[in-house]
Amino acid sequence: SAVISQKPSRDICQRGTSLTIQCQVDSQVTMMFWYRQQPGQSLTLIATANQGSEATYESGFVIDKFPISRPNLTFSTLTVSNMSPEDSSIYLCSVRGHQNAEAFFGQGTRLTVV
Amino acid sequence: QKEVEQNSGPLSVPEGAIASLNCTYSDRGSQSFFWYRQYSGKSPELIMSIYSNGDKEDGRFTAQLNKASQYVSLLIRDSQPSDSATYLCAVNFSGGYNKLIFGAGTRLAVHP
């Protein structure tokens, strides 16, 4: 399985500001995804990070709020923009090697917006 | 209808017993299914994957899949207190982008 490094591991941010989360994988992977896990809830897919093109967002998530970059096959960033307390959550980077493969997760970023 | 459904629990079992976790899904075209374990404050870790109807065993864990009934389950034999965690069912939905959709998770508590 790939080694996935996600940072920061946690942050406390002021409302109205933005935070960029980085995800670095130790090998090239076909698919990268970003999930959100709100307190006591399961994982909700935010978007699929596409290498060299715009991310594919799930219903309820928009590019202006969650811009995503994926410049190559080992790195992606998720930005949480214009944050509000409702954005307080754990954000997880996930990778899959191919269609139908299992997913592996980074350590997560615990975000608190005050 | 939720895309992937699990009983939220908590499911409480005594140490040494069999824990049975269940999951149903809505996409009849799904081909791959996964069980993850998540300890509090940690990210999910893969326990089992299953792709064909029937049973798949790995140590104390057995995954069972019935595509006709759109049902997947996880059995944990000889449950240990260290198995206490939230178990997430994940289904690879057909269609574009091969996204994994997660159930709400079942919280398992194994008591001595």
C-alpha cells in the first residue's frame, strides 16, 4: 500500500480565512480523492482530484469553496475557503491504484474554525 | 434511500463472541466492496475487500457478499476488546470516476 502524508495534521483557523491541506503519496497513483468526516459522522466524498484537469465535485460541494489541485500523480491539495464554524471537520486524502481497488487514507487534517 | 446503509449501533458483544456487522447498498451495478475499521481519532484502515458472491476469510474476519440481495456483511470471530471501533462499509459505485461511497458505520463495543 502507498504511504500517504497529509499536512497539517490539525489547525485552528479564524472564520473567513482559508486553509490549504496537502497530500503527498510516495508512489504514483491513478486516483486521488478528498473526503470530509464531520464529528460522529461517516465519510462524505468531496471530490475526485484529476491530474492536470479540474476536479470532479460531488453534489453539495463547489469549486469556489473547495478548490483542488493535482499537478502530478503523487500530490494534491484541498483548500477550504472563506471558512465558517460549519467547516470544522476532519478532511481526509485517499488514493486508489485502479478501478475497483481498495482505498488508502492519509492521517487526516482536523480543522477547527473559530 | 441512502446509498449505503448500516446500523449505527452500538453493537455490544462479549469477549470471545462473534460480532456480525451488516450493510446494504443501492447500486445493483456495484462490483467491489470493502470493510474498514476506524478507531476514534484515527483514519480508516482496510480490513477486507470482497468482489465475488460468497464468503472470504482472513484470520478472524469473514466477509460475505450477496449481490442479488445487495447485501454485504462482516463477521468477527473470537472478538477482542481491541476490536472495539467503528466499522465502515464502502461500496464502489458503478458509473463514472469509480468513487467509494461509505455507510454511516457501526460502532462495535467488545466487553471483557
